[in-house]
Amino acid sequence: MPARKRHTRAIAVTLGCASLALALSTPARATAHPHHPGPGVERAVLPAGDGWAAAEGSTTGGANATPDHVYTVTDRAELIAAFAEAGDAPKIIRISGTVHGNSDVHGTPIGCDEYRTGGYTLEKYLAAYDPEVWGRDTVPSGPLEEARAASAKLQAAAVNIKVPSNTTLVGVGKNPKIIGAGLQVRDVSNVIIRNIGFEDTYDCFPQWDPTDGAGGAWNAEYDNLVVYGSRHVWVDHNTFSDGDRPDADQPHYFGQVYQQHDGLFDIVRGADLVTVSWNVLKDHDKTMLIGNSDGAGATDRGKLRVTLHHNLFKDVKERAPRVRFGQVDSYNNHFVATRGSAYGYTYGIGAESRLVAEHNAFTLAREVDRATILKKWSESSLTAENNYVNGRKADLVAVHNAGVPAEQLTEGAGWTPGRRTSVHHPLVVPVVVALKAGAGKASVTGH
């Protein structure tokens, strides 16, 4: 218990000739803090009728936690220790300050060099797999690729953090953040994540694939947050971004951006009954997948029921979201693409998707082609009603079909959403979302 001495345990990660101790220290008892949102926010539950996570039972997270299962954590080791001690019992984990996924035993951030093993260096990798040397028809293999994979495995052991069932993870104090860690809500249920800034979950060891696309691509692992095979998840009032490592600042190798980021937040592999509300997702490329494979129908059909409302998607290139299989209700979101930002599309219409996109607002720079708001990946129908672009009502399907005649979309998702709390007119959505969305703005009611 927090009031008693606890055992600590250490995870030693061997890094070539050196080792990095990732000790799990004792999580402190939650104490009053002059800036934290208050016990009402920490014990808040998803309001009735608030999206898909309110269906088939409630989403309460750790609202019923006993006092000995309320923790304040300040680093990665304490976070993992709190999860391990409480297990699946209701628990409240309060994130105070900045938790670094890539950190040493003292919580001090560490760099990529600490994970390198097997003789891997980026310079050697670039020399070995330069398309002019290696070729363009075969993915890398051999000792240096094996060393890259082994180094990546060491980083994955530190970066990926599993979240148990019946958890409320909530930011407290001034500017709570999780940087460089990938939270895995995997095969669990009843999880609430609120009031946290998620930044820069970066891959130290991206893989070069010369066969990916016309010019090849660097492929990275890790998302800030993944909901995988889990039910009843509420993600509310968080901010997701690449932090101080935006894609625009990354170097280019072999003619392609050295991509160290994957998605910001993905919902995949049979995940179901998820509400994503009042978040900010910004300055990123591959933003959100709902369903990650056309071949995952066996796990995804009838699931991936997700509600997205009152979120800000700002200067994201694509996948806001890209949908496969799921019944996704996206309403009252604000999508912003400023001048000079990279923009590909907003909604990706994928295999057997049933997207309803209504009452949303789009604020787009002049150079953005409105026909690209929708992107057809597979034969699926959608409902897109009462959406406004730059202050004027727009028929998104008609605009797309006129502008991209080779990729005709059909209307009618085949279902009508019924779990919406308050629906704002699209003209006021930008103001409401700007005032209330993002980390630090969570309330007891969730609005």
C-alpha cells in the first residue's frame, strides 16, 4: 500500500556492452496539489449517452478506486509500478510533471545511442542499404538489418507501456505530459485517459523499405496511444503532437523523409465502444487509424464502434481518421489546415467502413482542394451531412465526386447515430472547440 514500504523491482535492459537499469520505484500516495483538476475530475465517469463508449454498459475507469489505489507518478518507473501493483482493480493514476518513455533509472531522458547494439549505426545502415548499392527491389536483410531490429527491440521494451483494465489515467498539476512513450490499451476494458499532453513517441531505428511506394519509404513504429482489442475506452481532453520533433524538421535520406513517427492515436484489432472527445491532435502525418488492415475482417466486423466529437485536428496530413469496418460517428469536430502545411486528406473511406460525418467545421487554407477532404480507398458508403467549409455549408460527397471523378463515393452509411450529448451548429464549433478542447481543460462532466 502507498502508506507502507513497498518492494521495488528493476528491469535491466542490456544494451550491447552497457546496460540501462529501468528500475520501478515506489509510487507515492496521491496528495493534494494546488493545480490539479480536483477529485471530481479524477473520479469522473463517461456521461450517459456520450458516444459509443456509453453503449452496452458504462465506462467508469478507476472511479471506484479505494484510497490505496490512487497514485501520483512522476516518471516511467513509477507509472509501471502503479499499474503492476493495482492490476485490474479500479485505480486512479495521476500523471504529475513529465513522464519520459526513454529515460534512465532517475527519470532523466536518454537518447537513441543507449539502445544501439550489434554494431548498428545510422551511417553504416545508410551506406549498406543505399538504393544505388543495395538496389530498389528487395527489403534490407543481413547483419546490419538484424542489428537495427535488435536495437529496435530494446527500445520497444522501454517505450511500450501496457495499461490494465479499470484504469483512470489523468494529468494533474501544471502541464502534465507523457513524452516518447507508447501507451498500449491492449485486450482490456474500462479505461479512461484524460487531461494529458502526449508528445513525440519516436522510433530511434526506422526501417528502410525501397519497395514501399514509388520511391521507397522509411517506416517507423510506435504511436502515442493505441487501443487494441479493448472495450469501453474514453479518451478525453488530451493533446497529441510530435512535440519538438516535427516531421517537417526531419532530414531526408534516399530522397525520402527520415520518418521517426507512426500514428498519433490508433484504434485497431477488434477494439470496440470507444469515445474520443475534446482532444487536440496536431502537427502530424499519419494521425489516426480506425482498423489497420483490409484483411482484419474476422476481428473487426461488427466492432470498431467509435465516436469522435469536439476534437481539433490541426495541420495533420492524413487519417483524421482513416476508417475500415467500423461504425464511426464523427460530429462537431474542427479540422484546420493552415497555409503551407502538408495536407493530403481528412476522412479515409476504407474497407467496409460505415462512417457518419456530420456537423463538422473545416477551416482550410486557400490552396487546399476541398475535393480531397474525402479519400476513397475502398468501395464503401458514408453519410456526410451539414458540414461547413470556411463558413459555408458543403456537400462533401458531391464536391469529392466532382473533383475526383475516378474515385466516386456513394452516400448512405446505413445507420443513424443515437448517442450524442450536445450537438453544436458547425458555425460555432471552431469557437467551442478552441475554448474547451485539449489537455488541461477537463471537467467533471466531460464537456
